[in-house]
Amino acid sequence: MSGPTVRDVAEAAQVSLATVDRVLNNRGGVSAKVVDRVKAAVAQTGYVRNLAAANLSRRRVYRFCFVVPSGDTGFVALLHEALAREQQRLMEEQVLVQVVPTKAFDVEDQVAALRNLDCDAVAVMASEAPEINEEIASLHASGVRVISLVADLPSSGRDAYVGPDNVMAGRTAGEFMGRFIRDPGDVLMIAGSLAARDHSERLLGFRMVMQERFGGCTLLPAAQGGDNALRVEQIVLEAARDRRLAGIYAIGAGNRGLVRAVRTLDPKPITIVHELTPTSREALRSGTFDLVIDQDILSGVIAAVKIMRDLTEATTPPADAGRIKLNIYSRENIQ
């Protein structure tokens, strides 16, 4: 026996089939009162929308690309896991997701990836550079909708940004760093790349809070670890050779090297990092790291797909649709 249909919803709401279609597909042109009636009718009848069938009936197949860094560890690995999970689920809704891997912080490779796309919309996680902005502007001019992912590219003409407020993330790290440090001293900051907007914005927020409220600490010049564990380890050991480090704020990847280095230091510096990965989770449990500021990347991928679909259908997504909240983890609330 078949389930409730759109016709059943229309009859229950006492509206036309066209009105039900407008409400279900967010096409606008329907009063708030009628929208509420249709939604109530959906709940009353138990109607479940079959997105795959809806897309097939319109002969509409969405083609979305994600241009993101390659890698099998840390945050990037979690990003690829989330993308793989959504790829399988979205196929049932006639949404084809292609993942285009690039070399992290390699502008030339990222530009090449952007030049070979065939899709309706693309989510880009790339360095901030004039060449990247030019390629994104070119895509946009050709009708491809573009959103920036994790790190914003506001000068590129992108349609939307999906990710956390990175300045706020840095300010949060600064607040906890200043409160955790008992004896003010030198604080080491390690970014993956200063050309990555998310890293530079986190540094900005961190510096602002430390200078505003914790002036007793000295911020060392920011180092670039290139998301490489050996390089991060070397940076920490070199910085600690001639001074006592009161704190370490690590923004990018390479946390395996950070763990090795911090475990050699006595006294141990307050250590705050980003992204809850298997490495940072274990470092929290052992007391090597003091705090992890994490973004829910699966929520980010889901939000990106939703926004790309809205943009492809010429529907304006809500202003805050791409904002991904931050979660804060310590040794006491990690699982």
C-alpha cells in the first residue's frame, strides 16, 4: 500500500498542488499562514518527501565539487571521511559530489584544480592569493556558484562562506591561554601557513586577547609549521632551547610532532590546539594538551551541500546558514 501523496497534503491543507510544491521546494510566493497550513498537513498526513523522485521528476541532477587539501591524518582526514559519508547518502537524492584533492598551501596546484571543474557549484578550501581569487571570479562568471570552506576568501567574489568565525576561535584560545598560565612568560604560536586566512585570523584573535588582557606574557613571532609533524616538533624544541615556554598555541596540523616535543619539556607549557583528531584526543587524555577548540566538520559539509543546492536553484540561503559552531574540549569532557 502506498503512503500519503502530495495530493493528500493539498487536500488536507485545502490548497492547490502548485502551492504545496512551492512550499516543499522553498520557492516563495506563499504567505506565512499558508506555509504553516501546508506544514501542518504534512505532519497530519505523515507525508515523507522522496527527494530522489522529486529530482528525477524534474530531471535534475546536482553536480557539486569540493576542492580540498589531500591528506590521511588530522583534520583533513576527518574532512575526507565526512565527504565520503555524504557522497554515499546524497547519491540517493540525485546529488553527485566530486572531491578534488589538492596540495595544502600550494597555490599553483589549487589554481590548476579550479581550472578543470565541471559542476554546478563548488566548495573551495584554498590559500588566499590573487591567483585563487581570479579563478573563483572566472568560475562565478561562467555560472558556477562558489562557496569558501573552513577558510574564507571574501575578496574572491564567492557566494557564501561555510565555516567557523576564526577570529572568535583565536580569541577563545587567547582567553583560555591567559587564564591557564600561572607564571607569565613566553608564548609560542605555530600556524600551518600565514597565507591561510583561517590561520591568520586565528592568530589575529589570539593576539588581540593576549595583548588586551594578559600583557604579562610575551608573544613570540608566529612560526609556520606547514602542517608537518617533524617541522612542528623542530620549531618547539628550538624555541624552548633558550627560554622557558609558558604556552604553545598551535593552529594547524602536525600535532604528532607537537606531542613529542611537549612531552620533553619541564615544566610543561600550557598547550592549546585546534580540531579534535585521534592525536589531539589522546593528548588531552594524557594531559599533554590542555584544550582543543573543534569545529564539527560533518555539519560543515552538510551545510555546504545545502547552500550549494539553494544557490543552484536561485534560492537565497539564510545569512547564518554557513556558520559552524565551535566546541571546546578539555581532559574532563573528552570521551
